[in-house]
Amino acid sequence: MSATRSPVEEVEHDRLATTVVLHPVKLSAPGATSRAADGGEGRGWRRWAVPGALVAIAALALFLRVWKLNALGFNSDEAVYAGQAASLAGNPNYAPFFPVFRAHPMLFQTILSPFFRTGEVDLAGRLVVAVLGMVTVLAVHLLGARLYGRRVGLIAALLVAVMPYHVVVTRQVLLDGPMVLFATLTLYCLVRFVQGQQVLWYVATGAMLGVTMLTKETSIVLAGGVYAFLALTPMVRRPVRMSLLALTATVAVFLTHPVSQALAGRSQTGKSYLVWQLFRRPNHSMGFYLETVPPAMGLLVVAAAVGGLWWLRRHRSWRETLLLSWIAAPVVFFQLWPVKGFQYLLPAAAPVAVLAARALAQLPVPELVRRLLHRVHRSASAEPARTVRAVRTAVIAVVALSLLVPGLNAVNRADNSTFLAGSGGVPGGREAGRWLAANTPEGSVVLTLGPSMANIIQYYGHRRSYGLSVSPNPLRRNPSYEPLPNPDWWLRHNDLQYVVWDSFSAGRSAFFSERLMVLIRRYHGRVVHTEYVDRTDSTGARIPVPVIIIYEVRP
């Protein structure tokens, strides 16, 4: 049997604080004595094995996140967050179109702002997110190693490094990638508190949760995971004073957002956004997450995490309770929440990877295989154990490859004519915006099908844009968007000079697509520019498909 970190725990009593402290116990493995007697060269190699493997995993993670990073321009959310960062930095190209305060807190935009001071910026913002994604992989290693040992930490880091779900999101200027980094660090601080019962780590947990919420306020749902874990684990000591200190740290950190809004006179913006979120209509079916997230995480990873909970059920401890509580909090909340987004469940990726790594590191080998190995290697008792390790390594490699292949396909695909919000850039959006900036008079006004394309046009085209589908009812629209109650009047008086149709918005709303085409025909729309992507037909031939069409209109 190979040497592994046993899930068995020993309980020590701190004589000064009478605190329960949990530490994993290492069991001696067969051959440990002989290995200890190896030469200095062998010990030196093992000393650098873990850091070397971690560096290789980090390099792989960074490669997947920067390869062809700028092949597509920003999507709508990226344009908004980058525009906010640029406005915060005083970039004159974006200040007229993107107000600093819109909906979310500004921590991530503040981090980005030094890179957005001048000119048009997109690659630099994505590089920052990619680096933060790589740092998240390292944080997952720390978490896994702290919970189950270095081997599990390395496997978990490898799984997150190549996981398509995490790779795709951390290639975009979105809040969710940085938020997951801080969420993973919050979980790490909580683990340190449980193992040492030191008030410093409890307060650090609260402070890091505040930082996580300051990146994206919806991460407050993770507080539910912390509460569920503490409620389900009575063995963890949590005095009222310590809990109050941790809660105070969370509130103190997060309060910087509403205070900054109040000082800027934009408190009403946050209130309007909250009302809009509460009354938004569902944008996906109830089965959306089940259909999209498990394949993005990796079906083998999810299967390993679930299977490990079963075959290691006799060794369950507070660790599994903590990870499952952390997973359940966002999954339950966003499943019940009517509005669903591809990236919303990303905080669950790290604990799922750790559970899968735990299962793969202790994968049970069938008894029949063990007997065959013993028959083949009767003369060398150590050989079967080595072969078992080889089998486990091969299984880990298969799982990693099952993530790496779709991950590479996702980062290499730049010609898709369909689009899922949060899953990548918009083909043709950057090019259409730049064409408008170069070929239309300054001060031109554009009508788009929806607000998503309007954000992209404003970012790359620097032209005021309005979305036809933006509702005039304040309860039915994002308060950041300005509606056009009567676009026909605007066109009749030549206050709108260009109309942009895009296949992505048309696929979501056939009604507004038809209404836009009626306006184009009524006001003598003339095609002046078209953006295409290549699509493969049933015969295998590649044909150009129009995804964005720009019309010039006149009364």
C-alpha cells in the first residue's frame, strides 16, 4: 500500500486555552525506513519535486489563460467593467460613456484602473485576470495541501489549472475570476481557524469574506456556507466574542462600497440596481446549470468528487462538511434565483476540485487487480504498491486530459456564431466598433438591438448607443441603461444615424429583432458594413455567416 495521508485525526488539548486543535496524522508506510536511508541525492530530488510540479502546473495554467487571449474583443460585461476602470483612471475615451458607479463594488475595477489611463485597452485587462487565475490555482494547492496533504493539493491545483470552467472565465475581464481567488483564500483562512482555533484566523476569514464581497456583492451567499458548516460541526469552538470580531471585520471591509457611493452622491444607483435584481425575469430554464456547469467543470471531475464521498465515507470528517457547505451555498441560491449566469457557480470549482483530488489520490484498486499484481510480483513485495501508484497516476492523467482537451478547444475557438453570456468574447464586436469609430462622424448616435451590443459599440466605437430592447419600465431594466421610449421619433428627426443588428441578441429576442428590421426598412436602411464568422455546414465546408450588420438610416 502506498504512503498516504490518513484521514484519521488526533485531538490535542491546548493547556493554556483548553482548545481543541485538529491535525492530520501521517501513518508510516511500508518501505519508509529504507527510503529514509537513501542517499542525499534522492532526498534532494524529493525536496524539489513538489515545488517543481507546482511551477509546471502554474505555467500550464497561465499558458491556457493567455493563449490567443486577444483573438476576440470584449463582450458586454467586459466592456462595462473595463469602461468603469478607464473612467476611474480618467481616460477621456470612456468617461462620457461609462460612469464610475453602476451596479457592483469597485475593488476589481480599481485594481485594473492603472492599466486603462490612456488609449484603447483590452489585452492588458485580460492579462491581469489571467494572472489572478493562475494565482487562484496556487491558492487551491494551499487549500488542498492544508486539508489532505501535498499530493492532494497538487492534484487539485492541476484540475483547476486545466478546468474549462475556470479557464474560460479567467480569460475575461469579469468580476467572477478575481472573486473566486478571494473566496478560495477565505476558505483557506477558515480551515486554518478550524485546525488551530486561533482568533486571528477567524478574523482573517471575516476580512477575506468582506474582500470577496467587495469584488462582487453576490458572494455574500458564501456566508451561508460558513454558517452551515459551523452549525453542522459542533466540535468547532466559536465563542460569541470571536464571532462578533469576525463579523465586524466583514462589515468593516465591505462598508467601503456603500460609503464611497454615498460620498460620490450615487447611493440611489445601488438601490435601483437592487430593486431591478429582485424583479428581473428569469433568463434561463431551471435546468440551465445542470446542463452547462458539470460539463464545464469536467464530468470525470464531478464523478470523482461524488464517488470519493462514497468510497471514503468511513473516513468522513469536518473537512468534507466544510467543502460541501461551501459548494451548496452558491448552488442552492443561484438555482433558486430566477436570474442565472454561466459563471455564477464558479466559487464551487475549487472545493469540487479538492474533493475530486482526494478521491483520485486514494482511489481504491479492485481486489482482483491486487491479487494479480501479487502473483506477478511474488518476489518483490514493493512492486505491487508501485504498480498501484502507477494505476492511480494513469487515472489522474486521464481525468486531467479530459479537461485539457475541451479547454484547448475553448481557447482556440474564435469563430462561433452563437454566444453564451460569460463564456467568452463576442465575434465581430470589436471590429464593428472600430469601424464605426473610423468611418462615422464624431457625435453619431447608434441604435442597437439590445444593451449588450450597445456596450461593445460604446467601448470600441466611442459612439453613444441605445438598446432597442431596454424597457422604459424602471422595474424591468438595468438602471444603468437609458431607454428610448419612442425610437421612431428619434429616427424621424435624424437623432439616430446608424442601426446595428447582431445575431447574438436576435437569437435571444426575435420580437425586438423584427421590430428593429421594421425601423430599418422604414427609414431607408442601407448596409454599410458587415462582420462575418466562418461556420461549418453539413458537408464540412466553411461558409461565412453574418453576425453583425451596420445600417445607415435617414428620415
